[in-house]
Amino acid sequence: MSDQRQKATFAGGCFWCMQPPYDGMRGVLETAVGYTGGDTENPTYEEVCAGDTGHAEAIRITFDPTKVSYRQLLEVFWRNIDPTTRDRQFCDVGDQYRTAIFYHDEQQRREAEQTCRELQQSGRFARAIVTRIEPAGTFYPAEDYHQAYYRKFPVRYKLYRRACGRDQFLRDAWGKERA
């Protein structure tokens, strides 16, 4: 099975909110939240939140491409972010909350670019899509208490999502199509 495993890495603002859509998805073998896209080695949550590391909060997905395609993972990504805001997602502001697709090979890059073009051309969003598409670098797993935060602290997690406006935006943008 090890030869069937691939990685996908996405930054969609608060990493707590990016893990639930992928957990339990057919073909997803593992998810982890962490930091990537910056220069600081082994950053801490506090360092990333301060905005000086260049890292984004991100999710790394290990998946079996015979059961779920990278394109399907991209579709879930697009339906869980606001791709039209630069260096923020909802109530979280700063480069560490940017949206980005960190591709692991040229096929992933092409698919990311294609889905971005398709979404822009769909007219779903009035503003331009500003999500970055960059090569994947080192991924640093976040501290244990951040992993599966939505399971460990479900009430806090739900209150955060509601207060930040993420749920309302996604309902308005995607309705029943939301993944």
C-alpha cells in the first residue's frame, strides 16, 4: 500500500477548519495540521501567529489515489475557503491565514491551476481568485492539541466557526453544493 500513498497540502486559513472536511473521506488515510510555506524551521504556533515565520497554517493529507483523486481533494478545498481574500480568512488576518495550494509534483500543479481557472470562469465569485499555487516545502506538524481540534473541543470549535463567519459565507457561496 505504501506505493499508493500520496500527499496533498492546502492552506485555508485556520487549520482547525480544514481538517473536518477531509477526515473520514473515502481514500483519505490521514490528515495532520501544521505549518508550511515559510523559512523558520520547527516553528511554534505562537511564532506562526505572530506572523514573522512566513508559514501558513495548513493541512497535509495522505491519500490513496486509487480511491480518491487529487482533483476531488481540490474540490473540497475550494468549497471550504474564500479564495478571493488575500492574507486572511474570515476573522483571521495575516499572511499565516492565506489560502494556498502547495503542490507535490507537476501533475498536482496542473490540476490546481486548472481548477482555479475553472472556478474563476464559473462566475461564482465576483472578485478575482487570489489563492496561491506554490511548490510544497517542509511541513511542520502543529502541536498535539491542534490535531483534530474539532473532536477534542467541539463546542469551542463550533462557536469559533460561527463567530468568524466561515459557515455563513460557505452557505451563501455554495449552498447544497458544499462539500
